[in-house]
Amino acid sequence: MPSLKDLRLRITSVKSTQKITAAMKLVAGAKLRRAQEAAMAARPYTERMDRMVAAVGRAIAGSPGAPKLLAGTGSDKVHLLIVATADRGLCGGFNSTIVRQARQIIRKLESEGKTVKVMTIGRKGRDQLRRDYSRVLGIAFEDVGRRRLAFGEIDAIAVKILAMFEAGEFDVATIVYNRFKSVISQIVTTQQLIPVSLPETTDAPKAGQAMYEYEPDEEEILKALLPRNLSIQLFRALLENAASEQGARMTAMDNATRNAGEMIGKLTIVYNRSRQATITKELIEIISGAEAV
């Protein structure tokens, strides 16, 4: 049984840990508000971009002049999987759920005879995938948006992805990330970026509604629009990821703080009982010694 000194040291240590987790919860809460506002503000723009790409893309889908980002290479043998995680831990199952989904996709594609290449955004994704899939790991980005997630930084990553696509290094690009739903709920999301997956649109012309003519033509518009759409979709995914990370960290630190409080309570009870037993033993020894005299 631990001594009274050991119990006091253990209680002091757990109290120090509780202070740290409580402080981390407050910091995560402050960062969450900013990240959540940024993610929510980006959603209307990206959703409208989706509808615009769908409306223009359907007009020339299947035509010989369709941009390569829309039509694809005509093959799906080589897949680029972009795994977006955090650079730090202490955020519950945030990183592990994304990596688990990435592993499932890699196994599925390889079982179908496809070639998989992995690009990681975030240190934790790279470190976890390195254990089993070091052979497919490629470019790794770290400390993206360490202070603040900026579009220019994400656009540089999108330019690199476009350069790889133009060089014929892959046929299909897919990103795996966590979409923010609430502080306690994040949804693992898989989104195909290249070739562009045209979403369902409700912008069908109605009776009496004006029809649009594009100038320049749809092909020219898409050649300029699709690369920007890639940057925007990647930026949106990382904004959602950032909000999800802080929400997961806030929840994890809240649980850790409460668990530390429960442990302190249990250790205090054990300490008091041990102290009472020690005092009782010493009293018995004193009384026994006095009676022997």
C-alpha cells in the first residue's frame, strides 16, 4: 500500500494535471469560436461555387473540349489520397478517425488493383500512416495554418496538386477530413476533388425564368473556374478540419478535467483512511507501551 507521502505527491500531481487540462479547454474554446465562425462563413460561398460549377459543367459534360479537371484522364488506375489531420494530439479521436478512414480507402483501392499515393496535411496523419503505409507516402505538409489558416497558403498546396495532375502522376484525387457539426460531433468526410464530381443542383430553369448565355463560352469559363474551385474546396475542408480539431480538443480536455477531479476525490479518501489508520496504530502502540510499563 502506498505511503502517506506517496499519496500526497500523487494528489498534487493530479491537481497540476487538472489545472493544465482546464487551461487547455479554455484555450481550445477560444480558438473554436474563431474556427467555427470561419468555417460557417465559408460554407455559403463554397456551396454556391458547387452550384455554379455544376450548372456550367453539365452544359459541356461529355464534349471533346471539356477541361481535364472535369472530364478526367479517362482512367482511374492511380489515386491520390489527401489525408488532412492535425499537427498536435490531445484532441480525442479526431486524428485516429481520419486515419482509420484513410486506411480503409487504401485497402479497398489496393484490393481492386489500383495504385495509391498519399499526401498528408498535418503531422499526426503522416506519423500514423508511416507505420503501415510508408511505401505510399509522398508529400507531407506540416504546420499549415499554425497561427491562422490563410487562403494563400492553401492555394499553394492546390497549385502543387494541379502540377502533379498535369504531369500525369495521378488520375483521381480524394481528400479525407472531419466536417464540423458540433463541439461533440465531427463527421469523417471523403470528397473527390479531381475530376470534379458534379453535385446535384436545384438551379434548373423554371417557366418564365431567364436563360443565361456565357461569354466567353463554358469551356473558357471552366478552365479558369475549376482550378480556383479546387483551392476553395481544399480551403473549405481545412477550415472544417480546424473547427473540428478544436471542438474535439475542447471535449477531450473537459473529460480529462472531470476525470482528474474524480481521481483526486478517490485519492483523498484513500489518503484520509490511511492517515486515520496510521494515527490509530500509533495510539494503540502508545497505549500498549504505557500499559506494559
